[in-house]
Amino acid sequence: MKLHRLLVSGFGPYAGQEEVDFDRLGGDGLFLLHGDTGAGKTTLLDAVAFALFGKVPGARGDVKRLRCDYARAETATFVELELTVRGRRFRLRRAPEYDRPKKRGGGVTRQQAQVSLTWVSGWDGEGHTRIDDVAREVEGLVGMTAEQFFQVVLLPQGEFARFLRAETAEREKLLERLFGTERFLDVERWFRERRREAGQEVERLGRVNQGLVQRVAEAAAEEPPPVGDHEWLSSLLKRLDEDGREAEQRAAAALADRAAAERVWQDARALDERVRRVREARRSLDRYARVEPELRVWAAERDAARQAAVVVPAQAAAERLARALDAAVAQERAAAGAVAAFGYADDGAPDDLRGDAERLREESGALTGLAAEALKQDDDRRRVAYLDQSIAAASRDLASLVTQLDEVPARLSAQRSAVDDAREAAARLTQAAGLAAAAVELPRVEASFRAADEARRAAVDEHQRTRDGLLRVRQERLEGMAVELAGKLRAGEACPVCGSAEHPGPARPVPTTVTAVDEDAAADAEQRAAARRARAEQEAQKLEVRLGHLREQLGDRSPDELEREHRAVAALAGQLEARRAELAELEREVEAAQDRRGRLERQLEREGARRAELVAAVEERGARLEEARGDFPDVVARRAHLSGLADALADLHVRRVAVAEHEERLAEQRVEVSRLAADAGFADVAEALAAARPNDVVAALEARVRDAEKSRTAAESTLAELPDVDASAEVDVAGAERLFRAATEVATRESGAWEEARRRAARAGELAARLHASWARLEPVQAEYAELDALTDVINGRGQNSRSMTLRTYVLAARLEEVAAAASTRLEHMSQGRYRFVHSVEAGPRGIRGGLGLDVLDDYSGQRRPAKTLSGGESFLASLALALGLSDVVAAGAVLDTLFIDEGFGTLDAETLELVMTTLDELRAGGRVVGLVSHVEELRQRIPTRLRVRKARAGSTLELTA
């Protein structure tokens, strides 16, 4: 992989566009990259990595903030890298995702990430613009992942220098960062987590089993064993079964005893009930004898109340008629007061009241017509007032409308001019659009024509080359025709040239002899080249004609001018419909205003005439109404007075007639009440009412008499039924019941014990089944945990792991061993055969794990010694050798033509520095380019090609010295 050119814009500390020409930098094979701290040296390497893989190495890639903070708003952020990999030269342009100011309005908008791959040479395929397609293409060409490339593009000499001086723990962290083995730490953690979860599952199942053992023991009512097993469970279930059979036998005997005691108790209860009935019957007969005199009094009271029952309703009806008469009298008085309120003198004669009411109604009816005219008079006066207001408002509207119509001609003229302008723009829009499109097409056609012309020249050259080849092949065939003819000679046949049948010395073929097949192949190649030439010339001619047409069409006008004209014409043409609509709306408004003006003028004329008619009618009607109203405010008030007085007189007449009728009906009802009392056998009405009783009292008297007779009859029947029962006999029911209760308690207790034994056995059997199943579940889990526990110990450097190395340490040791093997060759050469690396897997003191030891074998002494005992210059050589070894191992066959080496040159003496420079010269042999990242002043003197990064407040810039 060889870098050619790098262009950064608005990237990292670079506010503008900065370009790095690696072809010029690498002309000598070695260049120096230097600058102030924080200027942006590492950012250039980040830009290379970002162009290739879309991300930058280390913690800088986690921030995802690649745009320069002080880049101008219009400056785009992108990286463009041109490089050659495996003979294919291509250009990568990649832009990150970032926020940029909006082109219109305030705020920012998200600029999405973009990438493109364009082939420059060495490949005829199409480029890519999809991020995933570019990623696959780049990784396939480079042959490394992004993480591997980050390890080798900038050789980590400084990291290895710290590695040589570090202790085991720090050395492990450095190697993890170099080799990226964090995933193996995740594997160790994953195994520990799985073991912890499996252990928790074993403990959980163990707790479940122990809980089931305790529950089985509780169900069997015994203390749980420390550890329950199958033998304990079998003996417990057997004992519970025996206890159940014994409890069943005891319960059966107790139930038989209870049944016998129950029969004795029921017989005693029956005898006691018969004795009680006889005693109760005799007591009932004694009570009847005592209350017999009272029974006769109750019967007499009951009979008198039944006879007085017909008088009570009649007396109630008389009382209701009396109350109705009082109400009628009160209504008559109220009606008389209403008549007096009208000023009428009442003499008490009903006939006079009726006559006066009829006379007043006739007089009121005569005023009905005039009352309607009075209402019409008020309505006409209101209409005159309304017409006055309407005429005034219409006059104001008409004056305002006349003023508005005076301004209309000027507005119509301006709007019609605007429509004409838009119509003219619409007619020119097609021509302007064509010119704008031609202006946009012109650069593309020019580029296509240049490419086609280049293709045409290439096709002409190719055709000429194939034609020259065909002529050369034909000439060579003619020159070797003797060989071809000799190949066709046959013994005894005449030679087609000399005619002889003898061929003493035929020409012999040579390796370069041209045959007819070669000539045909050359002819085919020439024809194909001729066809490609014709197609290329036709395409170039077509584009040339199109280009001439476009230039003739555009003339001297610039594309920007044509585009501005097109936008202006399009904008004006786009307003045509809106302006037409505005003109139509204005014309409609004018027409509506003129119509309204006519309506207002006609309204004023019509309402003025109507007002005059109403005023004349009001004046003529007023004289008649004034004469008819008399002493009242108006005719309506007089008519209402007459009508109200007539209604009051008629109502008073009706009330007086009703009073007379109520008095007559009350007298008749009182006579009827006296007749009913005499018919019932009472001396007068008062005696009948005194004998009357409410219905519930009569019912109570009837119940007393009936209950006494019923009790006597029942007692006599009981004594006749039980003549042999001795009322003085005593029956011990309580003793029999106590014996039954005692037997019941014994039976209940024994039955409960039997049921409890059955329940305990069933519960224990159910829990035993669950315990067997739980034991079965635990066994494979325990076996799996034992296997996982042993494997986790091995992965984490314990248990059967004889080397006490964790998986991560083991991988790091293997990678370190590979790097040390590759670095030993370089170190031996750089140290002139003195030092070689020796990888050590031995554990350190005080339990420090081994596998990450790296010693050096000193050829001068023949002894191994720790790498940290090397001097400063020797440590630099060792770390550089390790960095180069890491590059060899990680690259794994991928050729890296451009390398960068980090700091560390300041610790070298002149002789060692010279040796390092010689090594770097060897690295650049074969076309490699090596870039040194350093602050050492002496290197600036020794390396003429330098790229300096200058730091400034407005952004970093690059300065190339070659």
C-alpha cells in the first residue's frame, strides 16, 4: 500500500484545506513529520485511517467529533486520500457526520456521512458510493481490518519502550492495547459469570431440596434430618402408612359406640316430649276456666261494634259535606271582593249580577275593532322610527361606496399590467429553461467530449499499433513462407514452386516462425481495434456536434446569468395564475360594488315612499282613537276594564249558586245518619258512634275469643290421645345427652386423628414425589457445574492449569512470542549481532503470573538478562525492533509501502543514531517510504524532506520542505 496524496478540509485542527503530497515527500524514501505539541501531526495519520475505514484509532474515535470547531460555516469537512494497493490506484473521499448551519434561517442541520471510491488506474470497474460497499472493497484490497491497520501504520515504538521498562501488570496492559485482546478478557469474565450463575443455580436447587425435606418432615410431624436421602424418605413413608391403618381401626370402634348412645338419647327425648304435652294440656284447661267470664264481655263488645259499623260511614259523609260548604262560602266572599275592586255596587241579587255581566260584555265587544286599530297605530309608529334609521344608514353606505368606486379605474389598470407581464414571462419560460439547461449541460458535455476525444486518440493509437502488428506479422509470414511450403511437401509429390518431386533440402521451422493462425489472430485484433476506433470517433464527433450546438445556443452569456434569468422568468411566470385570480377577484369586487350601489339607491327611494304613507295613516287614525278612549289612557285599557268586570260578576253569580246547593245536600245527609242509627237499635246517633270500634280492635276481640276456644279444644284432644302417660313422671334426657356428647367427642377425635393420618400421608407422598423430581433435576446441574468450575479455573490460571496463566495472558504470550521472533532478526542486525530477544514463560516471585517475560541474550557475555537493563540507546533499538516485528506479524503478507515511526530518537548517541538511520535506509529499500514523527533537532539536519505542522489560533497549516 503506497500513499500518493492526502487532502483534509475542516478536519481536526485544520480549519481550511491542507494537502500532503506523499509522492513528493517520499521521493527520497524518508521524510520527517514535526511540529509543536497539539499542532495536528497525529491528525494526519487519523485522516488516513478515517479515509480508509471511516473511523480514527484510540479514544479519539469514541468522541465522534471530527469537524474543526473554528472552520468557516461554508467550509465542508472531508478527507480525500489517493493511494495504490496491489497495482490499483484509487481515490477515497469521505465526509463524517456533523452539524452545519442551515442555509436558510437560524439553527443547524445534520450533514450525513458520505463516502466515494473512484478508480484512477489499474482497474476498469465502476466506483462505489455506498458506505458498506466501500468498506468491503477497502478491507479486501488492504488485507487488514481497521484495528490491524491502526497497529502498523504508526509503529508503536514508544509503547514498546515503556513495555521493556514496565512491571508485569503494566506490561500486560500495554500488550492488551497493542494486540487488542480485550475480547479474551471478556471470555474470562464470561466463564466466571457463567460459573457464578451455575453455582447459584446449584445452591438454589439445593435450597429447594432442603426445603422439600423440611416440608416432608413437617408433614410427617417429625424433626427434619441434617441431610435427607432416599433411605430416610422410604422409612418415613412406611411409618406414616402403618399409623394410618391403626387410626382407621380406632375411628371405626368410636363411631359404633356413638351410634348406640345416640339411640338411647333419642328414646329419652321422645318420652320427655309426651310428658310435656300432657302437662301443657292440663295447664291450658285451667287457664280457660279462669278467663271464661271475660270471654262473654268480649263477645258482647264485638257484636255492638258490628251493628254500629253502618252508621260511621254516613256520619263521615256528613262531615265532608260540612267542610265543602265552608269552602264554597269562602270562595263566594273572594268573588265579591273582586267585584268590589272594580267599583261595582252589589245588592246581593243573583239575577242583577248576570244581567250586568252580559251588558258589559256587549259594550266591550263594541270596542274590539278600535282596540285592533290602537295596536296597529303603535306598530306603525315603530315602523316609521325603523325606516328613519334604515334611510340614514343606507345614505351613509351609499356615500362611502361612491368614494370607493372613484378609485377603481387606477387599480384595474395596474392589475391588468401585472397579468400582462406574467403572461409574457410564461411565454418566455420554455426558451429560458432551455438556455438554463444548456448552461448546466455544457460543462458535462465538455468533460464528456474531452474524455471521448481522449478515448478516440487512444483508439486511434491502438488501431495503428494493431495495424502495424498485422503488417509485421504478414511480412514475417512472407519471409518464412518457405518453411510453411516445406511443411506441405510430401515425398513423391511435385513442389508447388519448382515442380520437382525430390526435396533434398526443405526449409526447417524455427521457434519464431509465423503461421496463418498468427496472421488471422493479428487480423482479428486489427478489425476489433478498427471497430473500437470507429465507435470512439463516432462518439467524439457526436459530442463535438452537441458541444458546438450548445455554445452557439448560449453565445457569450455566462451560465450564472442564464440561471438567474431563468429563475426570474420562472418566478414571474409562476405568478400568472395568482395575478389572474387577483384581477378576476378585483373585477368581481367592482361589479359587486356597482350592484350594491344600485340596490342602495332603490332602497332609499322605496323606504322614503313607504315612510310618507305610514305618517299619513298614523295622523288620520289618531283622531278616531282619541275620541273612543274616554277617561282611560287608551281604547285597549277601557276595553280591558269592561271585560274584566264582566268576568268578575259572572264568577260571583256562580259562587252564590254553589253555596245554596251545598247547604241543601248537608241537611239531607244529616237526616239519613239519624235513620241508620235508629235502624241499628241505638237510641241516637251519639250512642251508635260510642259503640263503634276500629276494624283492628274488632279483629283483636274476635281473635281472643277464637284462640281461647281453640286452646280448650286442643288440650282436650291431647288428653284423649295420651291417656296412659303419667304427668308426674321424670325423664333423665340430660344424662342420656351427656353420654351421647361424650361418645361423639371420642368418635370425632378418633375420626380426626384418622383423617389427619391420611392427610399427613398424602401430603408427605406428594412432597416425596416432588423431592424425587428435584433430586433428579439437581444431579445433571451439579455435574455441569463441576465441569464448568474446573474449566473456569483453567481459563483463569488456577486448578489444573500448570502454568498458572489466564487465557488472556496465554494469548498475549503467544502474540508476544511471534513478535519477539520477528523482532530478534532486526535487533540482531541493528545491534551488530550482540542482542537477540528471548521470550520467557516463567512465573515471577510472590505469585506473579508468567508468560509475558521478555529478556535479551547478550552475545558478548553469553548470558540472558532482563530487557530493562539495556541502556537508553539500546532500549530504543530494542523497542524499534519490536515495533517492526509487530508490523511484520500483523501485516501477515500485506505490503506496506508507507510507514510511520513515533518518538524516541532523542535518547540515541551519534553512533547509535547512525545505526538506526542505516536500518531505516534498509526499510525504504525497494520503494518503501518511511515517515519519522519526532522533535529531535538533529533529525531536521539529517533529513532534508520535512513536513512541518504549524499551530495557530485560526487553525493548523502544513509547510513542505523538500
